[in-house]
Amino acid sequence: MKADLIKALHIISSRSAAATLKVVLRMPDHRVLFSEDLLAYGPVPAGNELIHWRLIREDFLGSIYLDCPELSMDHYADNVWLGNDSRLAKHRPIIVWVSPKLGEQLLLAWITFLFDHLKLDLSQLLIAQIEHLHPNQPARGITEISREDIKQALPEARPLSQQEIDEYQRAWETYTSSDPVDLMRFLSRQSDNTALVAAMKQLVYRYPSVETGLCVFDEDLLQNTQKHGPEAKRIIAFTMGDKNRLDSPGENYLFYRLRKLGHPHRSRPLVTVNGNCRTIDSCQVVLTAYGLQILEGRSDALELDDIDDWIGGVHLDNTMNIPFRINDDLYLSM
């Protein structure tokens, strides 16, 4: 098994995770590729035109990483897996490292889709999934796992069955679909892939709650602004505190969402953002009167025209019949 790991080409979810894996397995740089993209967040529209898709993603990532407003994936061209299809075609086998987290399940779904699109050999694709670090401790995301954790939980790399490939490709089609009903259909199906279904279920919480008109991230940010503000770094630190979630965004994405809650283009901002808004350390955030009304459950105060968000391929705005979240399920408004 260890010999197979050493000979394989590996794909993992981030540059930091790639560095950890190379140390643990004592592999050279060219044996590990990583994803440079936060696939689980922002616009991810369907389509086979990878250049157009990449421009959309680069524009979104530039809005999150304010120190790199013209972010280009070419910066990591030698080490990212997208764009290295010639290497993917040559190496046998190719091992994808994932945990049950949404972002990593989507990474595997994306890879199965692109392997098919690029006509690469899916039979050479293996999965190394870390589900538990200890018998009763669910695995954190691969990016958060230490060297010692990987050594202890070193999984057996195994091929994907045709049924698993079909389900991951269906998951990617669902995620990139512009129709939110496709997510409802996906989650209503029977499936043996409990990790994938549980991860995709997290997308439900990206939709606005019927009580607040906000996704779960924005609800948490508002609550933590009230409890732990005004320093943005404290608000975000407490919002990131639940490491057991299958959908746990990083600080840059949460800071992006926090800024959106106070955007002056909103008809009624929920927070006021002060200081240097380009950096978490120098930014302060306080609730507006409207933000407090929303936290108190004043649904009569909701401004639904301000809903403007992306969930994979779905663009939520006031031109569509927006699904609302009630508890753990989605319902289309009438």
C-alpha cells in the first residue's frame, strides 16, 4: 500500500494540505497537485467551456482575497491539478484525498466530471478518504489535519465503483445547475453514499431562512456581531468556532460575507462597517437597527429585494422564485 502511495500522483484540496502530505509521505513536489479554488463558495455555473468558467471563478476569488484583486490561477500553474491534464493522462494511479467535508466531496465530484470531459481514464482514479481520526472523532477537513493525524489515519486508497462515479457526477450536475429544484431532487433520492449526501445537504443552509431571509453563515455573523463585536476578527473567529460542521468556510470568505451585510448598495444594511475594510485586523462592525430587528425575528421587516447570492449554479435574486429554508428543508415560495 505504501509503495502505491509513493508511486501515485496525488490531488488534494489546498496548497497547505499538499505541503503536509509531501512531508508525511516523503514525496517530491511533482507527485502532489492541489486545488487552488474554493469550489464550495461563490458562482459555479454549469458548462464545458473551462476558460469561461475559470474567468468567473478568478473574478469571484479576487473579490474575496482583496490583496489579490486580479487573482490568476496561472500563479500556481505548475502545482494545480486543473490545467495539468497531460500529467493526469500519464500517471497511474491518481489518488484524490478527501474528508466528509462539503468542499472536498465537491472536489471529488468536480474531478470525476472533468475526467469524463477530458476523456481521461476514470479507472485510474482512486480515493483516499479520511472519515475518522479516532473511533469517535469525525475528521476535520483535509486542510486542517496535522501530519500526525494523517500518519495515524492513513487510509487505504481504493478505486471508485461505477455507481460512485455516477453519483459524484450527478452531484456536480446538481451543484452547478441553475435550478434549485435539482438539489431537492438529489436529496430526496436513495443513496448508499452517505458522505456525499450529508455533504450536499449542507447546501440547504446556504438558502435564506423564512424567518430572517439570511443564509446560516450570515445569521451566525449577525449573532456574533451582537455578542462579540465590534472587532471583525473576533466576530469571524467565533463564527468559525464550530469545527464539526461539514461546511466550514475560511476567514476570508466570512469576511467577504460580513462586508456584504453592510454594503451601501443594500436598501437597508444590516451592519455598519468601519475602519480599514480591506483587512480583518483593522475592521470594526456594529449592528444597525435593521440588523437587530432581523435578529429578533421581525420577519415583517425583511427586505427580500436585497437577496443576491450564488449557491453553485443558482443565482438567488428577486427575479426568481426563491426557495426558503424552514428548519432543515427547502420550500419554494408561492
